[in-house]
Amino acid sequence: MNHNTPAGYEEKFADLIRMCAELKAKGLTEMVVAYPWALGDTYEEVIESLSRVADAGLSLHIVAPKDSPSRN
């Protein structure tokens, strides 16, 4: 990554970081998160999370809310 990691990111998003590493180690290629905010609360956090997902070679899927038009 060629940008600055937001302060406190590693602690706040430890589960996401761990999931990226575990999926990559298992040879899996897809990550599913239940909510978009699992990636960050700020632009910088979201960009950092997306960078980590990409660096792990993963495709990202975000579950649609149950009231989403795509679910009807």
C-alpha cells in the first residue's frame, strides 16, 4: 500500500484484517460482509479496507439489506 494507514485502523478493523489473511491462506477468493460500514466510517478507512481486500486478491461482496429492491 502506498498511502498512510489511518490512526487506530489496525485495532478497529482487526477482524477484517484477520479475515483477509485467513481467506487468502485458504486459497479462497471471495469475501462477504454484512454491512458496508464494516469497511470503515471514514473515506480513509474505507480506502484502507478496500486496499487490503485487493492486496489479498479477494472479490468483495456486500449483502443487500433485506428491504433492498434487489431482494424483492
